[in-house]
Amino acid sequence: MDAKTTLHITLQERVEVLEKDSDLPEPPSHPVDGGARAWCTLFGGTLMAMVTFGYVNAFGVYQDIYTRSQAATASNVSWIGSTQLFFLFAMGLPAGKLLDMGYLRQTNLVGSLIYVFSLCMVSLAHTDTYYQVYLSQGVGLGIGAGLLYVPAVAVQAHHWKRRRAFAMGVVVTGSSLGGIVFPIMLNQLFQSSVGFEWGVRASAFVVLGLLVAANLLMSDNPSVKSAGEKPVLKNILTDIPFMLTSFGVFVITWGIFFPYFYIQLFAVLHGVDPKIAFYSLAIMNAAGLPGRIFPGLLADRFGPFNIIVPVLLVNAALIFSLFGVSNEGGIVAFVVLYGAFSGAFVTLWAPCAAALAVHPNEVGIRFGVGYFMSAFGALIGTPINGALLGETFLWSKPIIFSGVSIFAGFVCIATARQYLVRKRGSHLV
């Protein structure tokens, strides 16, 4: 074979290699783990969490108002908040799918309109008329919040990889910020000459301004989804660690929100100074700020499952510690510790779901399925607590129910962690 023929073959092989390389996915057109789009989306997502999950964290104020105005029993009133939580999580299924399809901005816009409109309807409702507050606050606010919250957390996986848990943790801090601002704001307005109607409207104006800013800041990063197959729902539903984790979260939501709904009422009925009782929710959510940031940093280094397992065990123990709480000091100690560790759980569930995803293409749908399952736990958990509490306010029954529920979820997620360790051959999961 002469040199000319050899050169021709070499050139032909080179062309074939280049043709094969051209089939490979192009590198992301937007950077991952940084850049203006990523940071803007992070900040916008934090604002979304603040006005959605953060406002839900203020429901204890409404629980107190509605129960004492005799709109319904404590159990029936808690159905309003639990319905709101249900839709907050359940709407993550269609919202997560829309995120995967590239409709983040449209979903955010529709969700924002529904959310603000429903909050205005709450201001027109009579506090002693159950169906009005249920439809406006439970159903309306819940649907609007659900279209906003889950995509706000899930889209961070499209902008961050190495620091994903930290980014999601920062977004979830918005729920703590909202849980600080809104309980104080609502309590002060409701107890003043402003009253219920204009107090709710004032909060609606704040929510509207924050949602406008969030809609302008947030964006998707479609370049990370340009390659990869479409997610197959059957594969997700047969993923044992994912389903174990999702079922564990479902059980945990039976009990994890019990203090967020009832701690203010618990404090008032135990003779705690009203000033401390009215600030208990705000203190709990303020304590959740470090609980939502530092566990994310640890999860990026040691794995989210390794952090969430001990966090859940502490949460269960703290619920049982309510048996010994009966004064101002005990209330403050409890809300500080519970705020930190329950906040850590809320933060770490999202990185756990993202860590189980095979490709960024399926992050949204995994979030949707997981949150949809947990939605049913959130729906029935606090009403069960209210029914157990009864008209005589026997606190031992809901305390035991909530503590056992969290412990059962701990067992499920610890089992999922062991399965992952065997599957991946590494303890960093």
C-alpha cells in the first residue's frame, strides 16, 4: 500500500470520527454551578418558597383565629391547612411535568395569578363561615402554591450539580423567612384596629410584590436537558429506593407539621405569656434558617441520605419531648430545636429525590411523584391530630401519633439508604 492510499484511508477515518463526535450532545450553553442565570433563579426560587410554603407555615395563626371564632372544631379547621398542604405537594406532579417540558415561566405566571386571587378571596371570607375559608384558603391558595413551590425547588437541579443540595437548601430557606415574616405580620394586624380583612389584604400586597420579582428572576436551563432520553414513569415507580423514600415522607407528613399547626394554640392553652405564644411560630421558623442551609452543605459532602436519617430520629424525639413542655422556657427551647431539625428534613428531602434521578430530564417528574405521594400524608395528618386532640384538648394522643409517624418514616428512609449503599457500593449516599 503506497503513501497516497494510506493518507486517503487516514483522512477517511478522521472524517468518520468527526461525524460520530457530531452526534454527541453539545456542552451546556449556560454554566452549571454558577453564573447570573443560576443565581437569579436561586434568589427567585427563594422568594417563591417564602410566599408559598412560608405562608403555609403561618397557618397556626389562622388555626388559632378560626378555632376561637368557633368556625369549626380544631380538627375541621385543620382540614383547611392540610388541604392547602395537600395541593402544595400534589400539584407538584403536573407542575414537575411542565417543568420537564420547558414551561416553567408559564406555570409560574398562572400559579401566581391563582395564588394572589385566592388570598384576596380569603380577605373577603367570614372567619366564622367554614366553607368560605376552606374554598379560598384551603383549595385556592393550595393550588396556586403547588404550581409555584415544587418547580422553584426542582429547577435548581438544572442550574446546579456539585452544589445542588446547598442551592435547594437556600431556596427552602424562603419557607423559614415567610414563616418569620407572615406570622408576626398577621398576628400584629389581626390584634390591632386593622382587623382580619385588611390584615389579609396587606399580606396579599406583600405576596404580589414578591411574586412579580420572582417571576422576573427565575428561568430554566434547557441546555442540561438537551441530551438524554425522556423519563419513563414505569422505571421511576419501580425504583425501590425512590418508592421507599417517597413512602417514608408520606408517613412523616402525618406528624411533622403538627407543631406548625398547633404550637400557638398549645402555648396559649398552657398559660404561656400571649406575647411569647404569638411569636412561637416566628421563632420556630427563624430557627429553621440554619437548619435549611447547613444540612445542605453537609449533604453535598457526605450525601443527603446520610444526613436526613439522623435528622428524622431527632425530630421524632423532639415531638415526644412536648410531654415535658409546660412553660415559657420549655416552649422557646422546643420551637428553636424543632424549627432547626424539621427545617433540615424539608431541605434534605429534595436533594434525596434529585440524587435518585438518573438524568436531569426526570428530576421534575420524580419531584412530582414524590410530592404527590406525600400530599396525601399532609392532607390527613393534621386533621387526625385535631380529632385526637378533641374538644377537651387531650394533647397526649396527637403527640404520640405524630412522634410514631415520624419514627416510622425514619425506618423507611433508613432502609432505602441501606439499599442504595449496597446498590452503589459506597456509603456516601
